[in-house]
Amino acid sequence: MIFTFPLAFAVTVLLETPVYWFFLLGYTKTEKAIAFSLLINALTLPVVWFVLPPLLFSNYLLYFAVAELFAWLAEAAMVKLAFRKMPWERAILAALAANAVSAGMGLLIAFL
């Protein structure tokens, strides 16, 4: 199955939003958690889709590793900046969990 960017964005948001919602419980309201998930994915997914492939796509494994590391760390930083009272460990874990879910699904789709 070939994904277009809008479809990939929609799937990513659908997969990552419940994870971010869970980790943001107690730090914000549900509506803001959903909006935040949309925002951070709108900032990181274009880099993963449009910036990194021309630089690294000749080696898919390297591209995948760099893209996922970028998304994880960038999103963790954004979580921490947006929710200053959240410990760094929780921000890092939230971004790791969210990106693990979407990366896992992406690999499953790509290789099925």
C-alpha cells in the first residue's frame, strides 16, 4: 500500500493521539491533548517525509533510524516545553510510546 502524505498524517495522528492523551492526563484537558498531538505531528512529520528522504533514502535502515530518532526527540522536547511541570522522563516516555506505536504500524504496513 502506498501512502500519500495526507493519509500518513491522518494515520499517524489517529495512532499517536490516544498515547499522548494518556500521558497528558493531569496536565491538560482532552481537547488540548488532541490539538497538541495534531500540532507536534504537523511539525515533525513533514521533516520525516520531505526533508530526510532526499538526504538518507539510499539507505532505508539509516533513514528509518534517523527519522524515528528525530521524531521521538523533537516531540519529547515539544512535550516538555508545552507542559513545563511534566518531568523530562515522562515527556521522553510519552514521545517514545507515541512514536513506537506509529513506527510499528508503519513497518507492519510497509512489509505486509
